[in-house]
Amino acid sequence: MDNRRVYEDQIVSALRGLPHAALAEVLRLVTLLRDQCRAREQRPESKRNGRASHERTRRLLSTSKTNWAQELIRDREDRL
């Protein structure tokens, strides 16, 4: 936790050295970085290992009342 305080102090001193007009851009960048870090933390383990997880696709297909793939193929065949 002590390292965190050191980093926070360095960030604050760097911000104080910036012109007022740049602060909005810095806030945008910090928000973007925060969101990326949160997304990495929430990512399933299988995606972190470089393997795609198809769990969401399986859930969508299992709840589908129709065979949407066959309907899509029929739609495309009608256009030919």
C-alpha cells in the first residue's frame, strides 16, 4: 500500500505541472486506462490464457427458440 501512495504523489505532482487546458485530456486518458484495467480484471480466465470462451454463444443458442442459422441461410438463398 505504501507504493500506491508514492505513485499517487508522483501523479499529482505531474498534474500540477500541466497547463489547465490539458487537464480534461488527462482525465479522459485516466478514465480510459481505468476502464481497460477493469475489463482485464473481469475477463474470464479462458480469455486471459489466449483461448476464446464460447460460453456466451452456447447460452444464446440454448435459449433460442428457432434455428437462426438455418433462417439466415434461407434468407441468403432467397437473394441468389
